[in-house]
Amino acid sequence: MEIRFQTDVGKRRNTNQDFAATYVNKANVTLALLADGMGGHRAGDVASRQAVSEIGTAWEQTELTDSEKTAQWLIQKIQAESQVIFQKGQEQEELSGMGTTIIAVALLGDQFTIANVGDSRAYLLRNQVLTQITEDHSLVNELVKSGQITAEMALNHPRKNVLTRSIGMPSEVEVDVAIHFIADGDYLLLCSDGLTNMVSDEEITATIQETPELEEAVQSLIDQANERGGVDNITVLLIKVGGERP
């Protein structure tokens, strides 16, 4: 297994409010985390960095190897971290209203456990087919699901950045979790919306398939987002399972 990730401020923003990292627990199980912060000034930066760092550091102290137990652990930790970030925003005026998305993937042999809140996405690339395996917790996704707008209309909707769930909400946040099987030749992609708002699924698939080195594929995806305008921070975390091409 190989993991590469990179984050980029983009072309329009002064600060990077995205954050990503990987952590390994005492049973040698890797947890990959990605967050896209929100809030005025540097508040989003604080929220995303804190969420990833505190959940990741807690993961390092575990010995979890079971997918179901990992799912429950992630729910509890993400909900607890949401309350911590909310309280910090209440207590420090400069951090008022801060929040973040979170996406976490624990790599457990032939399975992975995934948890997410917000609109940062995870994709599985298998047999040349790219599938989004998380659901966006956003207003436009709710409008699409209810049939009020089409998926095409959602792409340029003026309120596409409005989230229905985030870390740092005053109430207990609902965390989506799932367990999937994984096989040699699969790729897992975690990314912030700075990538997916700029680069299509077809372009993402082609880039991963046609770029032999994982690090180069990550850089190429970021470059493509910047070439289209780089209107947001861009973070890409790519996991290659085994040695086969997709």
C-alpha cells in the first residue's frame, strides 16, 4: 500500500484552511484524515488542523484492528471533537463560528472503514470505474435528492457551499460511517471540494490511470484545479492498494 497527499492554497485564497495527515496506531493500522475548514480569518485553519491532529493523535494510542469497532470509535471521536471545536469558537471571539468538514479512512487489511461529515469526498477507483463512496452533507445535495434541482444545476448553484452538517455545530453531529472491502489494484481518493468543483470525475479517473507515480498523480490533479482557476484550497490524498494498475 502506498499513500501520497498534498494540499495547496489555490489561486484566489490568502490562507489554506484545508489540512490532511496520516497516523498509525499500535496495531500498525493507518488512519488517513482530511478536513476543509471554514470561518473568518484563520478560524477555518484552526478548526481543520485541530480536528485532524486531535483525532489522529488519539488514533495512535489505540490498538484497533476490527472494522466495526473502528467505526464506533470514529463516530465517538468525531462527535467529541465537534463539541470541542464548537466550545473553542464560543470562548474565543476570533474563532467564532469556526468549523470544518472531516473525512477519515482506516485501512484494515482487506477492508476499510470510512467516516465523514460535510462535503469533502471519498472515491473508490476500481476496474477503471470511479465511484463516490461518501454523500455530500450540503444544501444542494438535499435539493438534488428531493428533485428540486438537477445534478447539472447543482454544479453552479449559488449556495453550493452551504453545508447541512459540519464539525463545530452546536448540536451533536451525525457521522456517516461505512465499511467496504478493498482489493489489490484499487485506489482510494480523499479530496476537498477545491478539487471536485474544478476537475471532473472523468479527468480524475484518467489522471490516476495514466500517471504511474502516485505523487505525480496527486500533483497533476492539483495542477488541473489551479489551471481552471484554483478558486478554493485544494487537497488530494491518494491511496494505492497493491501493485496493480486500476
